Amino acid sequence: MQNPFLLQNLKSQGLTYLLFENSLQKKEYSALALSLQKNSFVNKTILSPAQEHKKLQDKDTTLTQAQKVLEQANNGVQKTVFTPSTNKRTNKKSLLPQKPQDYPAPPLYNNVLSFDKWNKTWKEAHVRCKLPFERPKNLSKQIIWTYAGLEQDLFTDSPNADRRNVIANIIKALALPKGTHLFLPYKLFYQNDQQAKLAMDNESSFFWSAMDLVRPRVLIVFGQEALEDLELPPLLPTQKYTLSPITIFALDNILYYSQNSKENDVMINFLISNLKIFA
């Protein structure tokens, strides 16, 4: 190649050792290349088949160890990335208040008397409350209502007019079939007693024994006083609570609704929407 401009251009691109300016350079390069090739062949170690096999095993072992190191490194990276978030979820505390389901059932709820063991006072109340004589095999569609002072409205000649008006408006608004509603007091009047007291017989109560006899699907309780006397959770007005198999609806004090027409409307709408399945 005799073009000096082309040679200079190729040299500037790092191709100097691939080009020869004359035959002498070509001859010298050929002798040097041949010498290097011979030295490489002489210095190459010839291994026996056993040595070659061992060399391959050593290579495989090295690769296996490298893979293990890589896997351990990957596992370490995963732990570093995901462990903190997992711990964060585990240690996170719920901001929700305690649910009513966390409360145990009242002791008297599981300790009732069968109807044949009821005393005279209980059986008199049974007749006045129009309770069934036999316990049904399945849950009934009846709704039980109770509140503090119900025994006065049922068993005396001086019922509270405001309480009775509230109940009358509710029954009219619900318009459920006749016989759906049962009013069950948890206090009774005993002979020679001026005031009603919790109807108890040893370790059993009239109220929960009657509930077991009727087997209603729904219990509606007015007022915090009644909830406490029945040993139910401190429920808020219009709050539901399941005491299997009974669904309990808590409402405010019954006289509160007689004095607040707006709250009375809210309460009635709540009952209509929740009890419409009985229609």
C-alpha cells in the first residue's frame, strides 16, 4: 500500500501494527509471530485424562460455591428489603375501639330454668306477658321488647303514659303481623313488696329463662339502666350486638324519645330498616 495519506489515516485509527510500509517490516513481523507461536506450543502443559477430569471437577466445584454465595447474597438482599415492612405490619396496633363481640355472654344467659320449674310469681308473669307454654324447636319470628319500668306499665294500674305512647307509635310504624311483639320485664312485683326487684330464683333469672322459652330472633333494649341490669355490654343507641342466636338492638332511654321528636323519628326509621324482614 503506497498511498501515504491512507496510511497516515489508518495509523491515526490505531491500525499501525496491521500495516506494513515495506517488505522488510513484513518479514520481521512474520519471524516474530512464528517465534511466539512456537513458544506458546512449548509452554502449553499436556494433561492426562485423569488430570483433565479433576480439573473439570474443580471448575464445577468452584462454580457451585460461587452459586451458593450468590444465592446467600440474594437471600440477604430480600430479607433486608422485606423484613422491616413485615415487622411494621405485625407491630401495628389497631386504632379501632373494642368490639361488642369481645364481651362475654352474661352468666345468667346460660343459666336458665325450664318452664316446669318456674315459681308462682314467674308463672303469673308468664300469663300476663302472653308467653308460649312450649319452647319451639326453631327460632321464632317474635321480637322481645324491654326497658326499665316495663313491669309498672304491665302489672300496675298506673302505667306511664309517655312510655306507652312511644311504644304505640313504634308498633304502628312497623306494621308487623299481630303476635310479633312481646313485652318482657326483667323486674317483677312480689307479695308484700312495694317496689319491683330483679326476678331471680337462685342462680337463674326470669328474663333469660323467658327468653329461652320464647327463642326470639331479636331483643330490643331501651336505656343504659336496662343494659346494666341484664349484664349486657355498654352499647350505644342504635348499636347492634349479637348474643348468639339473638340479635340485640340498643336504644336510648324510652322517655328521651318522648321528649325529642327528631330523635324519635331517627329511632323509628332505624327500627323499620332493620326489622322489615319480619313483615
